[in-house]
Amino acid sequence: MKSCLLPLLFVALGWATDSLAVEQEASAAPPQSLPEPPAENPNDSVGYTPDVETAREPLSFHGYIDVGFAKAQGNGSSFRAGDTRIPADYGVDPFAPAVNSRGDVASLDAGGRFVNGFLPYSMNIGNKASFFINTVDFDLLYTPPGTPLLFFARTQVLPRFLDGSKTRVVVEQAFGRVIPFSSQEFAISLGKFDSVFGIEYLENQANLRIGITPSLIARYTTGQSIGVKVFYRIQIPEWLSAFSLNTALTNSGNWVESLQTPDISLTGVPNLSARLGYELNLLNFQVKLGGSALYGPRNDQRSSSAHQRAFGADGRLIVGWFSLSAEYINLREDAGVAPGKFNGTGVYPLASGFKVDGFYSQGAVAVPTGLTSLQTATGYFRYDRRHGEFEGYGPILTSRYTLGVRLDFWLVLALKAEYLFNRENAGAPTVPNDVFTSSVVYTW
């Protein structure tokens, strides 16, 4: 399959600037340059939202539609027939064969073996080439005239197939924000919002992500949660620099929804997360560095004494058309109480101790075309590496090479294609789980 799909990757699709000024900063990159995750500012503190400075009316509506096509190897999962270890999801990386920006995989077919819920969501296409709808996104932004307030809500429809009953409507973000001092870049948000850990959350949405699929460590850093967030940024003009602090008290930390619920606190004790950032902003050269931390009870079981703790580092370099980004995380979880998993019903009875460290590095080059229709073509490459271990089970080491291209048209249409080369380096059975995936994103 690789030999026939790789040529498609290079003749397919590239990378677009965002439409309707929905970048998170007022001074977004011009169309001829690569729209990378922007400088930290109060809009960053809420994750992806339409730019308040460009909103023409107090009430505005935005959104996008993400349509995909993918073909996975094997049975579409990371599970291998004949592997008798259980829980089956403790001995492989079920997140590896991703097909979209949400991290949904082609399949979770474990061959009938017991799994303990350490799983992503699935598109359930198996190894069949298929079109599908990834996301239909509706955003509402309201800025009451004459006030320092902002209200934002994002609702997403996720059409899925599994026994005809798994389509979901998700309120991914819903919060209010106040900037109490007009002279300071200081913002307080309350509600459900993006993570503050690291930088990959800035690309959560399909129309902002350079490529299609998230990294192998995104499951620990890009989840939304409910709580309160405080952002502060100070600029030092004589150094052409700025420092920022983004902090949050939330129910579930930074894990994605399939692993820890954001909806309520099961322990009654919140998680504290924070990122300290530095940026150097020159005309054609930018450097952005950050350090992140997380501490609190794991929110997939009910004991407040079972803690999770993480630290991470991230960096971005932007030189003209070239963008380089990298992120590292080290995370540890204490063993929890039974029953595990966030539903608390005993369906997933284990709350095993867990530790993981991993990183990704991504480079991208955008080439302006000078055309009115096709504005920018971008090629990108990402390398991921993840080492994880459940207490009492052997460690597994996996990696991934992602190669892709993107084209953007008229500021409102992005066409993307990429190939994922998944590798089981140690501890997990080698399986054919490479993925070709593509995406068309319409932004309005």
C-alpha cells in the first residue's frame, strides 16, 4: 500500500492561512508566510478563538467543516492477532493509527480481548479506504459593547459510525473572559477552555493545524477542561521580547476527553497547570520558548491521594517561510483506586500507575505562489517518540515519521494529505499500522 499511496502524498495538498482573521493574535502572519501558532497574548489564553480586534459586530459566528479520506494498513489498529497479553491496550499504542486532527484512529479492534479504556475515539473504518466527516464546527463570539468582556462557545458535530449510534454533539469550549485593566495584558477566563500546557493545543482545530494528525504525546497535553484560567503578559520593547504566564485550575488537567473526563471533578480537588513563556520578536526572525508543569489528582478515579504530575518544555523558531517546533513531556501517575476510568462504574476496573515521556519535532516550509486562488503550498515533516509504561507491565517504545503537504486557496479552503509511518521500537508487537490520510477544511 505504501508504494501506491506515497506518490499521492506528494502531488496532493498543502497549507493555508486562516480565514476571517481567526488567528489568536491581532498581528497574524501575512498570507505569504507560514501561519504558525502565534505569540502569546490574551487571545492565546483562551486557545483558538476568532480575533476580537477584527470582529465587525458584537455578535459573530464562525466555524469550519473538515472532510477526510483515509486508508490504514492491517486491520486499522495497533493490536496484533495472537498477542494474548491483557489488558490489550497496555501492551500497544492504540493512538498510533490516527486519521484526523482529533486523534481518532482507524480502528480499535482488539480481537475480542479485554481492554482497560486507555483508548482514543475511533472512526471505525478498519482497513477500508473511506471518506468521512471529521468535524462540523460552529463558533459563537459575543463582545458586549463598552465592556472588557468576551463570551465564546464552540459546538462541534462529530458524525461517527458504530452500530449507527455513536454520532456526538460536543461543547468543546464555553467560557467567559474579562480583561479588567485596559493598560495590562491580563485576562481571567471561567468555563471550559483549551489546555495551557505546552504549545500543541494552539493547533487543536483542523483549520489551524499545519498537518492533519496530532503528535503521539498530544493525548497528555491538548485536552479541554472546566475551571478558571489566568493569563498575564509583559512586553519589554528595548529587548524586542515578552514574558508570559498562563495558569489554570481545572477538573482534569490536560488529558484528552477519552482518557480523563473534563465535565466534573471526581475527587473534589482541582489540577493546577501553568506555562511560563518567553518570546523574541524580530521582523523576519522569531524565537519562542516555554516551560510547563501540571500537578493534581488524576481525574479517572475517585481518590484525591492518587496524583498526576508532569513537566514539559517547548520551543519554536520562525525564519521567513520556515517554521520549526518541538515539545517534550515527562508525566507520572500514581496508582488509583478501583474502579478506574472516569465513569466510575467498573467497566474499566484498573487505575494502574503510569509513567510516560516523549517528544515531537516538526519542520515546515511554506512557499508563496503569488496566485489569487492557490496562495501557499507547504511541505512538512514531523518525528514523534513516546516511551510509556503501566505499573506491573512492561514498557513500550514507539515512534512515528509523518510526511505531508498542504495547499491553501482563497484564505477559506485548505487541502491536506499526509502519510504516517508508525514504528514499534520495543515492548510492543510489530504490526502493519501505517496510515495514509487526507483532509479538506472549509472555513467560514
